[in-house]
Amino acid sequence: MSKATTIKEAVKRWEERERQNATEASAVDLQFQWPPVEKMDNTLGTLVNCERLSLSTNMIEKIFGLNGMKNLRVLSLSRNYIKMISGLECVAETLEELWISYNLIEKIKGLAALKKLRVLYISNNLIKDWAEFNRFQELEALEDLVVIGNPLSEGLDELTWRAECIKRLPTIKKLDGEPVVMNEEPQL
């Protein structure tokens, strides 16, 4: 078995492929590395101009190393092995979109600091109780939430699921990819 790709190696490959310096780039795509990236590290902090970072489809277990990414607006970490949301405080002032579907997340504490977060894709994780779902209320700027595919939605038909989510997040504009209509009547 090959050893994991480091962030440093992934960035070097990206620079060779894109023929540019990653520290100057506004978007850096490090998804689908082979062998996969297993650990985020402080190398990411050198990407000072990066506004969009993708590390999707790797084997990352923990969010780490984002210090220094002062311009990060979109972070894609879908299809990894992330179990908890932490390590985002250093990008709390700029992060607007977090794509973290298809991970192993049960608890969603660690999001409250993200005051500008408008878009959160957190479908197909392990969120199983409404108390956790209610933490989304702490995200004052949240407009677009994709949360279907968590154990929480199992056993509920689509209308009941939607009504329950909208009741708990009355300011949401888009839920599970569908616009929320003003005064959408819960049809129970």
C-alpha cells in the first residue's frame, strides 16, 4: 500500500499541472489525490490568496491547518472521513460556503463561529437528532442548507421532513436543493 499524499505534495502537483504558484491562486483543487490525502496540515496556510479550496474525495479525518487563509470563502471537504467540525475558527470571518457532505459527522458544534456562512451542504452524514439540527439556528447568515440523507430524515416523507426543517429554520431560502417559498404551508 502506498503512503498517503501530503498537502505539500498535492500542492506541488497542482502547481505543475496548472503552471502557477499556489500561493497566488484564488482557487486550488486538491480533490481526488492518489494516494489520497489523509491529513490537512499547515502547508494550507501558505495559500494566502485562496478563496476556494477543494479537498473533496480524499481520506481526511480532521480539519486542520487553515491558519493564514485570510481570503477563504468556499471550502469543499465532501467525501472524506471527517467526524467532527472543528478547526474552522481561523476562517470564521471569511468563510461563506462549507461543503462537507458524505462524511461521518454526528454533532455539528463548531459552526457557530462562522458568522458569514450562507451555504452549508452537510447531507449524508450521521446527524440523528433534532437537538443537533437546531444548532443550525446559530448560523445567522445561513440561506442554503442541504441536510437530507442523515439518519434524522429517515422515516419521514419529504413533505413532513421539509415542514419540520422550515419550522426550525424560518429564515432559510433553499432547503435540500429546492427553493423555500414564502409562507410555504407545512402539509402534514
